[in-house]
Amino acid sequence: MTILIWIIQLLLVPALSPLFIGIIRKIKAKLQNRRGASICQPYRDLRKLFNKDEVISEDASWIFRFSPFIIFAITLVVGASIPLFTGLISNPLSDFLVIIYLLAFSTFFLALAGMDAGSAFGGFGSSREMTVAALTEGGLLFSLLTLAIAAKSMNLFSISQKIASLPSSSLFPVGLAFVGFLIAFLAEAGRFPFDNPATHLELTMIHEAMILEYSGKRLALIEWAAANKFLIFAGLAANLFFPWGLTGQVTLPHIALALLLFTGKILVLSLGVAILESSIAKFRFFRLPDLLFVSFILSVIAIGLII
Amino acid sequence: MIKIIEKFVPAGVRIEEYGNIYAYEMKVDDIVSAVNHLYFIEKLPLKLITAMDERKESGSFRVMYIFGIPKENLFIAPYIRLKGSEEFPSVVKTIHEASGYERKIKTFFGLDPVGHPNPRPVILHGNWPKDVFPLRKDFDWRSRPAEAKNDYAFTKVEGEGIYEIPVGPVHAGIIEPGHFRFSVAGEEIVLLEPKLGYKHRGVEKLFEILPLKEKLKLSERVSGDSSFSHSLAFCQAVEALGGVEVSAEAANLRLIYAELERLANHLGDIGAIMIDTGFSFGGSHGARLREMVMRLNERLTGSRYLRGVNAIGGVTKDISPEAKDSLLKDLEALEKDFSEVMAIAENSNSLFNRLKETGTLNYQIALDHGTVGVAGRAVGILNDARLDYPYAAYPDYDLEIASETKGDVYSRFYVRVKEVYSSIKLIEQALQKNHEGKILNDKKIELKKNSLAVGIVEGWRGDIVYFVATDAQGEITRVEPRDPSFLNWTVLGHAGKGNVVPDFPLINKSFNLSYSGNDL
């Protein structure tokens, strides 16, 4: 039975991540009075891309060729090491610092790959991504540190358990940390108001500019990894800040219920992201640091309150 | 009529009268001061500088400087003849907006503007030989010159941390092709230089070759989104040449169609500006409202872009009384719909934060470059051909000029919003008026011989000018369409300077200039 849990844990993120991207797109379409593509469209896009030939620039080095695999693999490992539906299977990687810096490592390779092919846009995207990533790190780290201090543990699974039984006096700082985390989540996942995942304007892109030179299978991997990253952050938001509904028992009905609850929580988050993206405009690039500082300051205040 | 003209013309000059244009020959040495006088002392708007190859008839090239006389619907055109010379004095040192016209004359006629500080070729690229001039009469339009390899020097910015980004002509989205060369310091734009010409199709040459009916079709295709305005300007010029009367009913219908075209494009642009800030709600509703007008167009005329509607002597499509009633109802619903969308958009701080103070165009720079239309009115240059050169049925209705003062994206956005409301009002008023008379004057068209005419129409971007000339047989020998984009492209770089690169697509969209109208 534990093997089953391990398999589910490993496959859950890559299996579900395209679905939530499709759901966000669908909700956004509905909010714009459009019919929108099916929520399964991202799966079809991946299949299409995997069946395509790819073009690789003559100037590209091994970094360009290997980065998609590194990035995708990191999201797989991270996806398997965070609390999703069960609190049972912690592993040595489930340390919050390890998780954050593994993801930063994948961002690093993405930025390198963006510059590697030598196109003007890739360089632009990488420079912007690193600017945003450097400023996001503070908020991300400190918001999770609040939880770690509250739970007196660096392990994500035990944080998740402790937060569920925290006294109500600690709820306010945890709430502040949640807002700080949410802002960092939007920046890391390349969503509004930081980046527009649907834009066709090459000059405004961040994430899309870095991957502009990719095609075919490698593009599919990168797109998939980006979807995984979204689900990882959504999963962390859902299970660290609202850690109710993780199953402690290894029976099929319990697992099914926990999976259902997990999907429900992510759906609520996706709805929030879709509504946000439909109701505001993207921020000017130079206003983004302000927002990221807010995330950082909120997290620092939360830490101050919890100590 | 002649009285009005005489006050602008130096004494002792013989004035030639052609319909709505009064031309007079000046000595080559005197032309610069004469043009400066009209521009600076009389403050007449320069509408076009064009050249004609008349070496067969008179052994000379002719360069004409066409000025408009606002409110009178008249044009005044001093000109020079170049006999045995391929040089003419440049007026660019004092009149900056003449630059593009003179460069174009150099590129297409091979006449050298002496004293022009920057006479690089326009429109034609490095693969076109330097000594082949396509608008000269001895150039056969079917010939294909050998490919050349000329250089085109972009302005270089030097300094620490400056780098160049080449963008286009192929873009990530489906838009017209154009190349932009950015010199940036980090994200800030230090210099932006557009290079166009990728959609050059030889329109001016084709205008000389095609039969009259086809010329009309060609004018509809100069810039697809302005099909009606372009063909209307062409028709008006030809009607002036042929002395063709247009009935009051046809004039009224022309106003309705022209305003429908403006309405569709403004709604589309308002949505597109919002979508370029990422405000997808406004974007999708802008696209939806534009589509509603396009379908109205199709219902009324069978063409979404109002093609085949204009004819020399009137229009081909009437609007029945029942269609008028339902159009009135549709417009009322559209206005309500639009104001609801705008009410939601105006509640969005994040949207207006992006629009305000982005892409600000300086008033003096705009003035010096001859900026017209929406972009001009957004900095407070009050030009509107509907008021300045009243045509069709515009004199019958009141129209308030839509203007803003700041010259940023927000101003250009709001000029459009105001014009949406004024267009709807104009159409509603026009629909309630009924005139007797045929909508198309089917008198046989005979054009005046050795004559000139100008047609001017306020398209949705700005004024569209058509210059048409005939020869001794009454055949059209020269047509120059001047799209507002030809002037407004020159200020885009100035509006972009100092902004960050990710704001450029938004600035570009707020101008939404035509590539094909510029490239011809």
C-alpha cells in the first residue's frame, strides 16, 4: 500500500498540472464571455509538441539542449517531496530550504538556456527573470520561515502537521505569511501581475521570452515543467497554510478522499488566479519590485510576530 | 474663390485653377522662401510634397508643394519645374515634416533634395539598385531589376551598457511586418528607429497603369482597415477632375459608412490597447464590439470592410428605411454596451496606471513632424479633415473635435473613446435625414485634361490625402495616396524614447499605424 502512495505522490504533480492550467484558461475565457478551449487542451498541446520535430540554433551549446531535462526533472523531484495529499511519506529532500533552492536551480538553468541561443529576446527574458527571481526569493524564504519557526521544524511534512494544530493566536502571523507567499507564488509561476502567460508580444515577455527559441519535445518539457511549478506552489500554499484534509491512513477510501480534497483546494486557488488575471492589468515592469518588497516585508512582520 | 487664393500668392504670378486646387509655378531659387512663407507666416498646413515625371510633355520634372486652406476646402500648390536638372532645393532645414516627402521623391524619382540632412532612401530596401527609379515614366512596371546589395545605416548609439535589439520584421504575433531597432540601456529605450517598406507593392505605379475601375479597387486596398476612407478620398479627387456631382443622399450615405468604419476600428483599438496592458476583460469586449460593427457593415453592404461601396459619383449601396430603423436600434444598444464596458474599465486602477504617462509625445515634436489624426489630437493639435475640409455630408452636422492634451497612451485612448460616442451620434443624426435623389450619378465620366485634384478624407487614423493628375488626353498619369501613417510613423520613436521596452508594444498599439498605407 505504501508503494501505491509513493507512486501517486510521484505522478500526481505531472499528471494533474496541465489540467489546472487548462482550468485557469477555461475560467478566464468564461469571464471574458468566450467559450474557451477544453480543459484538456494543455494535454493535447503537450502530445502535439512531443510529436514534433525541433529546431535548435547552431549557436546553442549543451546548456540549451540539457536544460529542459534538468528543469523538468527538478519539478518531478520537488513534486514528489512536498505534502500533497498525505502526511506519511516525508523524505530527506522535504526540507523547505532544499525545495526553494532546487526550484531556484531550475530557474537558473532556464535563464542560462534563454541566453544560450543568442537571440535578443532570450537575453531580455533571462535578465528580467533573474531580476524578478532575486527579489522574489526574500518573500518566499521568509514566508516559509515563519511556518518553520511556528512549527519548530524545517521539514515540510511536519510543518504541515504542526500548523494544523496551531493555537488560534498564531493564525494572524500565518495569515500574513500566506499573503507574502501568495505574491511570491504569482511571481515564481509567471502569472499576473508579473508576467502574462498568454501574451504574443515578444517585447513584454518574461518566461515566454526565455523559451522563445525552443520547439518540439524540449518545448513540451519546459511547458510541462512550468505547469508543474505552478502546481507545486499551489500545493505548498494549500497544504502548508491550510493543512487540513491530508490523510494519515493508508486505505483506499482515505486516499481517494484526500486526493479529492487536494484537488478541491487547488481548484479554489486556480479560480482565484483566474479572477485576478481577468480583473487587473499587468503591472509596469518597474512596479514589480514594490510588490515583491511588500511580500518580503509582510513575511518579516510575520516572523517578528511569531517569535 | 480666387480672392482667397490671391492673398497667399506673390504678386505677378500666374495662378492656374484646377477644381479645388490652385497651382502656380515658382522659380527654383524662390521656392524655399515661398514655401516657408506659406508654412510659417500664413500658417497653412502642408498636406503633401509630390513629384511628377513630365519629361515627355515638357522635358521636366515637376515638384509640387500642396498646402491646404482650412475651412475653405481649397488647396494651394506652388511648384517648380526641373529642366535638365535632377536636383531641387530642400525645405527640410526649416520645415521638418517635409523630410519624409523629400526622401520619398529621391528614392522613387531620383531627384536630389539639395541640403537635406539625412537623405536616406525610404520604403525601398538595400536589394533595390540605387540608380533605378520606379516612378519615372521610363521605368517599366513589369521589369525586375537585378538584386543589389546596398547598406542601410541605422543610427548608432554608443556608450557603456548600451545594446541593440533588432525586432521584426517577423513577430511573435500575427501583425504587419516592420523592423524596429531599439538601442537600450537596461530596459530604458534610448533610441528607437523603425525601418519599414516590407509591404511595398508598387501601389503608385499600379495607379498609373490600371483602368479607372481597377484604380478604385486598388485604393480600397491601400490600407485594408481604411478601405472606405481611402476609396472615398480617391473618388472625391476623381469627381473633382470629372466635374461629377454627388447627390445629397449619396453624400449622406458616405458619411454613414465612413463613420461606421471609424467606429469599428476605434472599438477594436480601444480593446487592443486594453489587451496589451493584459486587461483581458476590456480586450475581449473591444474585439466583440468591433465585430458587431463589422457585421452591421456586412448586413448593410455585403462587405465587412465596406469594399465595393464607393463609386465615382456616389455609392453603390443604399440603406432601406427598414434597415435604417434596425441600424438605429443596433447603434443604441451598441452605445449602451460600450458605456457599460468603459464603466468597468474606468474602475480599474491597474489599467490606468499603465496608460497614463506612458509613451508621452511632446507637443512641439508632434507639431514639427506634422502629426495628424488621433495622435495629433491627443497632444492638442486640433486637426480634423471633417471640419477643416468639409466633404460628403459633414457640413450638415455639428461635430465637436475630440482632443486631449497630454499626448500619452491614455490621451490617445480617450480621443478614441470620445470619437466612438461622436461617431454614433453622427450616424444616428444622418440616419434620420432623408434626401431625394439617386445615390449614384451614372453620367459618363470625362476627366479634365492636364488637370490636378486633391481628395482629402479624415480616416480613423487621420487625414488621408489623394493627389491625382491627368495628362493631355484626360488620362490619369499620377496618383499619390498619402496615408496618415506616413507622417505619424516618424514620431513613434520620439514617443517611445525614455520608456521601458516592455511598454513599447502598448505605445505602438496606441498609435496603431498602417504598414501597408506607409509602404504603398
